[in-house]
Amino acid sequence: MELDGKMNHKKILRIMNKYGLLAKTRRANPYRQMAKKTQEHRTFPNILDRNFKQEHPRSVFCADITYLPFNHRFAYLSAVKDIATKEIVAAHLSMHIDVELVIRTMEKFRKDSYMHKEALIHSDQGFHYTNPEFIALTKQLRLTQSMSRKGNCIDNAPIESFFGHFKDEIDYKSCRTFEELEMLINNYIDHYNNERRQWELKKMTPVQYRDHLLMK
């Protein structure tokens, strides 16, 4: 810009190209770009409002994503939990933290879970759950969306509790491959649902407690 008044700017560019001179330029902030893209996304009120005492199976679900470091890489686990029974009803593991991660989770949810006619699904305000594609899928499943307040992870404590138990009880960091990690997670979820008894469930497993509630 300083030379432009003394020399034609095209000549300046030719000289710069000849000697490999490059000006430092600021790259676009990816987080700002992401925020711009998500302006079309929608948030929902906190309908659940920490009402974690639920007595009807398949009526209130919570969803979230956690990251899992292993072998100098990261994998991302998306899960959906039935608050009443504490059962993990759907989960999906991926190397990519994109919208497809939660969509694949909900496709498993639709395939394997029956629901109460007025079911609710609670999540944080992450861009996965405010994404139009996810919103459309929840509407298709006739699920009412509820969301935590910003920066308040306690609003989604049930699923956070599951992730905490998983990370405390399983040595996932020792996995060498994605397939090994995936198998470890699938085995743990099966153990958690069918073998791991919990005091809050009258010393039953989540699946046993679900059947117990359905027989009432």
C-alpha cells in the first residue's frame, strides 16, 4: 500500500511473485464461520427443568456427546439415555464430530426404541441439536425438544453421569484402533444396561427396572 503511490500495483505483484515475497494474511476464524452458519439453527426452552424423577419408561430421554482420546487421536461418542430407567437406548461412535454423528444415533434410536406418545428429548444447545436436520428428525419421531440453559451442564446431568461412569470404569485410552474402541464401548453399554445394578433402581439393572415399571 505504501509503494502503490510510487509504483503500479501490478508491477509490485510481479516483483513479489518473482522473488517469492508473500504478505501475511489472517485466516478466517473457523469458530466465527461456524457461528455464522448456525444462525439459522433453533434453540428450545428447558422443558425438562431438571425433573429427573421420571416413572414412565421411554417418555423422557437425554442426549449428549463426549470425546474419547485414544492412541493420539479422538473419537466422539453420541448417546441417548432413558431418564426413568437409566438405560442407554442408542449410541454411535465416530471419528468425526459432525451432524451425522447425532443423526446416526437417532436412526438407531428409531430402530430399537418404542416411545411414549408424548415423549421428550433433552440436550444442550450444541450445534448438533439445533441443526435443522436434527430438528426435522425429532419432529418426524414426534419428540418434543428441550434444551439446557447455556453453559449449564447440570441441566443434562443424567447423561453426564453415564459418561462419567464409563470413563471411570473402562480403560478406553489403551485402545489402539477405532474398531477396538467401538467394541469396548458396545460391550460396556451392554454390561451397563443388562448387568450393572444400581441403588436408585431398587438394586436392579436398567433393563430389569424398565420391565418392572412396565408391569406396574
